[in-house]
Amino acid sequence: GFFLPSQCSKCLLEMCCIEDASYVICPDCRAISPAGTAPLVVDNHKKDETNKDEHKNDGNHINLDDDGGVTLGFTIQTLQRFQSELEEENDQNDGEAMAVS
């Protein structure tokens, strides 16, 4: 799958998350940040013109109406481990398929 670089808005940990997530939970401090961005302020209300600036710059609100949902973030080192494990699994499956043929 595809991943998206992100940064925790609280501890500033550089991490990754699945590409279609709207928010990411930091694996270190458990803060929730917008996915794929440096720290941003988000709103917990529906996006419309009447409350567009209601919580501007307070940083305490998350819009749960976003389609992507929330996912747990992972470090670059964890991503590299995931990729290595997938490559090993694919190599094993290729070897088994050749043995059956």
C-alpha cells in the first residue's frame, strides 16, 4: 500500500500513515494530528461558511466528518521493517510456487 509522510503536532515526531487517512495518532505521544502535513489547526464542526472561523488558531478541535478517518502512525524505521518483511514473504511465496510447478 501507499503511505504518507506526517509529523506529530505535539512532539514533532516524523512518521508515516496510510495514504487515505485524514488524521494520524502519534505512536510516541498518542497525540492526533492531520495526516500528511506539518501541524495544522482543524475544526470539529461541519465545514460550512457559518462556522468557518469559529475555532481558528486554537488547535483543540478535529473535524471527524472527514472521509479518511484516523489511523495509527508509524516511524520510518517501522515502515522499512514492514517493507523488508513483505519482500521476504514474497520471496518465500515465489519459491513455493516454483516448487509446485
